[in-house]
Amino acid sequence: MVTLNKTTLSDLRGAARLAIEATVGITELVERMHHTIQLRHPPFGESRAKVTTGVTGQVYRTVRGVTRLIGQGLDAGLAPISGMFPEGESSAARDAWISAINGVYGDYLERTSNPLAVEMSLRTGASRIDPESPADALPVATGKVLLIIHGLCLNELHWTRGGRNRVGSVSSDRGFTPVYLRYNTGRSIESNGRQLAGMLETLLGNWPCPVQDLSVVGHSMGGLVARSATREARLAGYDWPVRLRRLVFLGTPHQGAPLERGGYWLDRLMDLSPYAAPFARLGKARSAGITDLRHGSITHDKQESVPLPEGVKCYAVAAALGKRRSAAAERLIGDGLVPIGSALGQHRDAGRSLAIPRTHQYIGYELGHLELLGHPEVYQRVSAWLS
């Protein structure tokens, strides 16, 4: 049974907006396909399809207008009544599906002020940390801070695998105070990095005791966000980078992910035919965060190669689904999402390779991308690196 509260009503508003916008988008797709057929367009070449005219165009305009009117009515009806209900608590299942939606459409959700857009926050366990008064959530804090950053479509709860949070255990064992980041993974990596940089400056400036050691563990996209935040902080002249001691990357696509590159080239291929071009718009709707993974971009210039920060020890964990080394499998498949070379920062152009020493690398076999979140062998290495 669903209990009505502010959280539930907010989710309903956000989901209703998405459903209405999706219906309008599909109507536009059908109209463009209709016009392409009317034009008797050749199978290849640039599409000349636009909106239809006459009675046909009027029908499509009416469908879009009525759909938007229904959406505005739903939104206007739900907004005022939310104040009549109590605050509601979230759940792991709700957080998971909202994180997934943000990974795919997060930049759009933010741009349209959709209630489903995830707001960046720092957390410890179930509590949020106010960067201006962290002692409220952290009555016992050490001078060693471990920032833990999740990857695309995930949140901080995904670090718990099989009932165990290994990164949290390693953090405590090594005397660190763990701080988890939750963020909208559909935003551009640069945007998230810039916001995180400012948030860390405030957090460490108000930390209950002097911070001597800041280390970061980032899974997948989380490692790119950490690199971007370090770069943005140094450009802004923040103080916290001088306390940064280690960056630990788990399956981070430093040199990009083939799956996203495949999606890009599929879009280009579909654009070659006017009959497929309307459908290509669906693929192009994926978030800025996902498109940044094409080349592992951490700045607005997608082709810019940014070296690792100087004076910071950097470590990288890569994984392969297979039992033994296979050049072709490692180059194309890796852990299922990120090839081994990309996770280790390697590039065929030596100038774009990241200088991660071999002694700071670990390759796990028969491991998938998400298994890096909680595999015991991985965290034996992480624990040693944090010591």
C-alpha cells in the first residue's frame, strides 16, 4: 500500500511531467516520419522532414496541445496539496530508480526543474552532512577524511553489496571518517566537479578538527568527477587540494567507454537515412554525463586531455570478465563496460596516457563492473593503498 506524503507526491509530479514530455516527443517523432513518407524521400540523404501542414498538421498540433494541457493540469493540481501531507522518508528501492533515471536524463531533469532531479549532497550513513556544520552529523570525526563517490546511475547505497559495505569497513580500519557523495550523474562531469570542489572547500573549512589527510575512492564515473573537482579547485584557488593525498580509481573510464562510443556512431549511422533519423533523436536524448563517458571527458572540451594532479598518489583498479588475459577481450570488453586499458589510464598516444605507476595498478579477473563495489580482493588492495 502506498502512503501519501510529500515525497510520494513530489515523485508523482516528476513522473507525470516525464510521461507528458515523452508523449509529446513521440507525437513529434511520428509526425516527422509521416512527413518523410509523404515526401517519398529516397532511402539515403539528409532528411527534409518538418512538421506536417493542413488537416494532418492540425491533428498533430491538437494532440500535442491536449497532452500539454493535461500535464499542466496534473502539475497544478498536485503542487498545492503536497503541503497538506507529512514529510516522507525515502527507501533504497526509490533511491535506486531515481538514481537510474537521473543517470539517463539527469541534465534534462535539472534544466526543467523536475522534482526527480537529484541534488548533490554529502552523507554519512543515513544522515546528510551540512558542509557548513559537519559536526552535527559527525560528532566523532578524525583528521583523516575518505570521500567515496559512486558511478553512473548509482547512489551511495550501492556500496553495500551482499549486506557488507567494504569501503566503509576499510575506511574505519584505516582511521578515516567516511563521507559519501550523492549526485546527479546525468549532469556533465565538469558541472559536478565544479560543484563538488566548492562543497569540499566549505566542508573541510568547517571540519571539527584539522584535516591532515584527504583521500578519495571513486567508482567508474566517480573517479572522473574526483579528477574534475581537483582541477576546478586548483583553478579556483581553493585550499583543500593541498590536503589531498590519494585518488583511488575503481573501473574509471579515463580514456572512455566503448559502449558510449558505439551509441554515438549508431546515432551518426541512423542520421544517414531520413527514415531512421527521427528515431536517432531518442538516442541523442541521453544525458550529458553519459556522453562525457565517450572519451572520459572532465572538461567542456571533450577532446582535452587532463593529466593527473601533481603531488597526489593515484591508484587504479581494472577488471576483466574472463579468467585470463586476452588482448582482444581486455581492449573491447574489460569488466563489461570499461576496458582494462581505459581503467588504467593507458592510451595509444603516449601524450594522453596517465602516469599511474604499475605498482599502483591492480587487475582483477572474473570481475564485472559493479562487482568492483564490494569484491574482497579489490578492498585488500584499497586497504593497503590507504595505509
